[in-house]
Amino acid sequence: MEYREIDGIIHISFHGYCDDQVAAINKAVVETLIRRGFKSILCDISNLSITTRAGYMALDDCCMKAFHAGGKVILINPKADVLEEMKAMPFSRGCATAESLREALAMARAEAA
């Protein structure tokens, strides 16, 4: 996982496999950023394989927390299986998808305006 701040917006790149342990770590990082006041969190998950239900539940929980904080988690270039699972997530309204970092930044900036 790597992250950086772009004009006050957090961009996180996730890589590899997301099992139960990794899901807990990823969730803790995103929750900490939300508590620190970041409204939109851009998550590039194009190189992430979610291998357990815990990964999807962690994603759903982060979306819920962002929504309640007045923000949104924007998933960049999610794989088809992730998009399919998102449809079943209870709190998908706290999540959005974008095809590129550029599109995600535009969405985050529009959300902040």
C-alpha cells in the first residue's frame, strides 16, 4: 500500500491480495484518514485482488464511515468482480467508481465544491 496527498485529497494505491489480515490493516488506514478529516479518499484497487468476504466488508464499512463523515470513497479502476460485489454491499452509496485518477480527482473536487 502506498499513499500520497494531492491538493488535500488522499490517493491510496493498494496492491496484491486482500485477505482477512490485510483487510483489517487497509480498513484501519482508511478509517484513520477519515477521522483526520479527509472527506474524499481515492483508492486505486486496480492491482488488488480481494480474496475473502472480510475484504468486501472492510470496503463497505469504510464507505459507510466516509458517507457519515460527509465524504466518499472513490474506487479507481476496480475489477469486474469487485464491481459485482459492490452491488450487494449494504452501504454502496458511500462509494463511487472512476476509471482513472484524473476522473477520481475531478469527482472529489466536485464533491468538495
